[in-house]
Amino acid sequence: MESMNLNKHISGQFNEELENLRNHVMKMGGMVEQQLTNALNAVENTDEELAQEVLTSDFKINLLEVSIDEECTKIIAKRQPAASDLRLILAIAKAISDLERIGDEAGRIAKVALKSFSGAQQEFLLSLDNMGRQVLKMLHDTLDAFARMDVDAAFEIHKDDQKVDREYEALTRQLMTYMMEDPRSIPKIMDVLWSARSLERIGDRCQNICEYVIYFVKGKDVRHITREQIEKDILGNR
Amino acid sequence: MESMNLNKHISGQFNEELENLRNHVMKMGGMVEQQLTNALNAVENTDEELAQEVLTSDFKINLLEVSIDEECTKIIAKRQPAASDLRLILAIAKAISDLERIGDEAGRIAKVALKSFSGAQQEFLLSLDNMGRQVLKMLHDTLDAFARMDVDAAFEIHKDDQKVDREYEALTRQLMTYMMEDPRSIPKIMDVLWSARSLERIGDRCQNICEYVIYFVKGKDVRHITREQIEKDILGNR
């Protein structure tokens, strides 16, 4: 894996600090990806133990967020970075906040494994799992694009979020129809609905991280502008 | 209103830049507060026009977020701040991200005003409004604590989030029971449920902003630690 296109500095120690920072972010990303994988597996196999593990492991991600954030602040104060170094550090500071929230959402999803569902309801768990695997791939690709600061990959993932949104809407409609037909199922189906929402939110957070990649590489903040604008104005010179 | 306890610098221009930054954040905060007020009023009075206004005004908050973020980056690159100046700028960079998301949630709430509810369902809108006014006050107090960098006020608001969470849980239970009794109402009641969720999320975001106040004043990152720990370890020397 390429090395985040880090600039080489005269100060070997500064290089090392940025490399360490990068490694810590990738470690945090790996942990978050594992949490989401475990959450989905726990739901798929009604594995209560694994679900509990997801819930009790969240604090490790929180600790890492705080320590990486501190690392960013220290580097800024000590090295007074400018231009792309500063953009890198600020992109990392934002990305870890999204990663931490993805970890929280994984915990919400894991809780579904603690409930039992009837035969007819299993079909929704299957749809949830399908959506979950898609979002997991999106997260994996996002972390990969972030590790390589690959702006083209980031833009492709950014576009893919539409698919997740469509899947979320379809599943929501199905679940609402089912609740209307079997009102006693409402409390349980609501848990599935909240989990679908969590997955949709993870998709949004992956999109955020992809925006930071574009910000780092292109020096332009592309939040709140349309995909067409990003493609035309920012990536036009690919 | 006190002036965010800004340090005075030898460079008058640096002082001016920090003062401008502060004014822009407070302007953004004021706009977000107005959006939430309008959203709640729109729902209370079934005012479709006002709801549409909330939805079409959101872009102004987004623009402000991007420009304040750029301002933060420029000041860091140009002034190479350290210690409390750097903490202030980083606290602001984080706070505007929460403010922008509060604006998004206000938009989601406003959409409820575009639906019509039966007489029996009005009672839920009333509960939603009660919860909304409480969250609005929390937001107002949060912005006030942020403007004054008042760590005691921030801690009190932080504690108040529990009340919002309890209200959210009570309302959710009520809404689920009602849906079970009248399944045809599910699509509409779900809108109320999502709005209640949005309010609960706004409470969480206010809590985040309060944590940045504590971080700025005390130099300690209090995310992910318990209220008891904050009180004992961080604020003990009040």
C-alpha cells in the first residue's frame, strides 16, 4: 500500500511523526471495520456473544480517537505545518471523528443479534445483511482510498452512496408494510429499521471521509456541492 | 457578552482575526438556532411555507461552515498558534461541524409540518413540541456557554442531556404503542418518530459542543468519559 503521498521533510523526525499518525489512523480504521464485520456476523448467526464483544470493544476505538486527536494537535503546535501537511492533519482530525461514529453505529446494529425473530421476519434480517455487506465493502474501499489518498477511488465511492440510500429506502418501505400487516411485530421490526438507518448513516460517513481525501489532494472543500460539480470543477483535470 | 476569553496578542491583526472568527461562529450559531425555532413553529402551526423556508435556507449554513473552516485553516497556517489559541481554533473547527448537522436535523423536523395529522395524533405533535422547546433551550444555552467559554454552564448543559434522552424514550414508547393500536397510522407516526430522533441527536450535538468548551478552558479532552469523572477529575478545582 502506498504511503498516503506524504511529503518528505528535511526533518526526519517530522516524517516519522506523520508516518506514525498515518499508522494510527489506519489501525483505528481497521478496528472500526472489524467492529462492523462482527456486528453483521453477530446478526447473521444470532451470535449473542459476538454482539456483546462489539458492545464492550467500542471503548478502544474511543480511546484511539482521543489519542490521535491529541497527536494531531501536538504536531500542529510543534511543527507549524502549512499547505498539504496541514491539510493532511486536518483531514485526519475530521476522519477519526467519522470513524468513531461508525463504531457507535456498529454497536447499534449488534444489538439486533440480541433479539429473536420469527421465520417470516428472517427475510428482513437477510435484506439487512445484504445492505450491511454492501456498506462494509464501502467502508473497506473508503479506508483503502484514504490510505492511498486516491482521489479517483474516493469519487467513485462517493457516487456509490446513492445505491446504499436506495437500498435503505426500499428496505424501509418493506418494513413499514410488514408492521402494518402485523402490528405486534412493531417493537422488533423497529430494531431492524434503526439498524438499517445506522447502515445508511455509515454510508454517509464514508462519503464524508471520501470528501476529506478530495480536500487533501485537490485542496478544495467539496462538502455541500453536487457530484456533478465535483466532477466538473474539481476533478476535471484528472 | 464576554469575548470568549480571547488572549490578547502583540499582533493586533491576529486579535482581529480571532475576533472575526468568533463572530462568524456566533452568526452561524444564531442561524442554526433560528432554523430550529422555525422548524418547531412550522410544526406547531402546520405552517407549510415556513417549513419550506427552513428547507431552502439550509444551504446558507452549509456555506458558512465551509468558509469558517477555511478561516480556521488559514489562521493556523499564517499565525502558527499554540496552546490555548490553537485549542480555540480546533474547538471552533469541531463545533461548526456539529452546528451544521443540527441545521440538517432542523430540516428533517420541518418536514413534519408538510403532513396532516388527525385529532388524536395531535397529542403526539404536542409532545414533540415540548421536547423540541426543551432542546431549543439547550441549544440556546450551549451557544451562550460557547460564546463565553463558560465551563460551568457547559457542564450543567452536558448533564441536562439526560433529560432529553428520557423524554425521547418516553415519546418513542408512546408512539410505538399507538402504531400497534392503529397500524394504518404507521407511515405518519414514523415521521414523528424520526423527528423525535432528530431532536435527541441535536441534544447529543449540544453535548459535543459543551465538551469543546471544557476542552478549550481546561485543556482536557472529555469525550468518552463519564460525567462523574469530568466533575471529579477535570472540574474539581472549580
